[in-house]
Amino acid sequence: MRNMFIDKEKLMEIFNHHRGKIIGMFIGLFFSIFVILIGIIKTLFIALCVYLGFFIGKKIDDKEDLLMLLDKILPPGKF
């Protein structure tokens, strides 16, 4: 009887070749589910919070100074 499952190497090859498409598809799926369940405004707010968390985390990972970033964003003299 023929093996009915895809082997792990073949699955990883497919994922590596189509990574962006697969990730984009799942992001679209989750976004659409959130819009259906909680509405567009709440979904956009969640997406904005996730993006800000990613942005701040990236700055921390890159060892950038967050106070200098706040000086660029906020009015002068705050930090």
C-alpha cells in the first residue's frame, strides 16, 4: 500500500519555496476571522497594537535607543 502521508522533507521543501504565500494566506485567514467575529474597527486596533509591539521589539533587538526614538516622535523637551 502506498504511503498516504507527505514526508517531512517534501513538506519543508514546499514551505521553503512558498513561505511568503503560505504566511500571507494564514494572516489573511486570521484577519478575516477577526473581522467576522469582532468587527473591522476592533480588528484594525488589534493589528495596530501588534504592529507597534513588533516595531518596538525590533528596535530593542537591534539595540537601538528607545529614548532617541521618543525624542523624534514626541515634541521637543519631553525626554
